[in-house]
Amino acid sequence: MRDMIELLDWHREKFPLANLSSQKLHLEQEIKEFEEADESHSIEELADIYIVGVSLYRWDEGEQLGSDTLNFYFHNFNDEWRNKILKAVDDKVNVINSRTYFWNGTDYDRKRAES
């Protein structure tokens, strides 16, 4: 399983221009997606929230929000669910690593193949 320090280092490298504001916006988006997800996608959405929650630790001002996020959307679950979330985090990191992202001036967006 990917530990928080490793995930934080990966996020710094993959998204160097991310800032506290962009990550707060990203967290709002991920929470909305989780709330709207059907049961079959809830673990994947929790993994996205976990990644953003960890990313908030990049900034001193984001540590409390990161901690609150992880407490609510990760630590409140039992061991079985936490293990599923961490497995989904590893899977999501692999997916993210296979994508190309660009800074749009506010946040990172991914380049999508034209159809």
C-alpha cells in the first residue's frame, strides 16, 4: 500500500503547480462526485478524496483540512473498507500516471482524446 509520505511526494512531482486553492476546489468536486456516485463506484470516489486529502498536507494552511478530510472519509471506516480504499488509491495513481495533465490556470485538467 502507498503510504502518505510516498503519496505526498508523488503528488508534488506529478502536479507541481497545484496550490491550496486548486486543491480545495478539487476536494469539493471529488466530494460531490462521491455523493452522487452509485454504490459500485463509491470506493473509487473515496480513493479520489483520499488522494486530495493527502495532497492538502503540502501546505501548512491545508493540514487541518487534510486531516479533517481523511478523518471523515477514511479513518471513520473499518479496516476492511480502509484496505479497499487504499487498494483503489494505488489503482487510481496508476491511472493518473497513464494520463497527460496540463495546468489550466486554476487547476490541473487532463488532456482527453478527441473522438
